Amino acid sequence: MSKKKSYSKKELKSFKKILKKKLKKAKGERDQLKGLYLNQKEYIGNAISSGAGTGQFMPEKAMLKKLRKRMETKVMNIEEAMDRIDNGSYGICEVTGELIDKKRLEAKPTATKIIRR
């Protein structure tokens, strides 16, 4: 009996639906973080012009920047997964060339590698 080489069109459609939902949520969170960052930047500017020091605001600014960067990476990973669906390489391990377990992809639809136990 030969092993499956790829997921069916129906399965890929299901994965794409999951990815679209995650992409919408991730873009919303990214945009929200961007807004918070810009508001923080404006708030810091106003506080500095009124005599406050910049040091007290740096941890919050750095945290927002880090979170925003993390969300940008998440959006990019989801978009790349959707591209893999379109080009026929979705669900195929980058290392072994084997099909990634469906349950793993349902839990982490951006996965590109098989996990061995």
C-alpha cells in the first residue's frame, strides 16, 4: 500500500478556511498593536514636551514593538502557508518530503515539519 503524497482538494480547502480565519484574526491583532504603538508614541511625545523623561516609557514602547513584530511574522507565516496550498506543497515536510499528520496541521496550520516521537 502506498502512502499519500498530498492532501485532497477537499482537505486543502478545509485547511485554507482555517488559515483565512487565522489570517483575519492575526491582521486585526497586528493593526490593533500598530494603533497602540502609534498612540503610545504620541503619548510619549506629549509627555516629553510637558517635561517628563523618556526612560520611563521605554519598556512599554519596546514591548509593543516586539509584539507587533511577532504578529507581523505570524501574518507572514499564514500567508506563506496559503501560498503552499496554492502551489501544491502544503502539508509536505520540508525535511523528509513526507506528508505532515493532519491533526498536527489542524492544530498548527502553518507547520512545515513532521514531529517525530
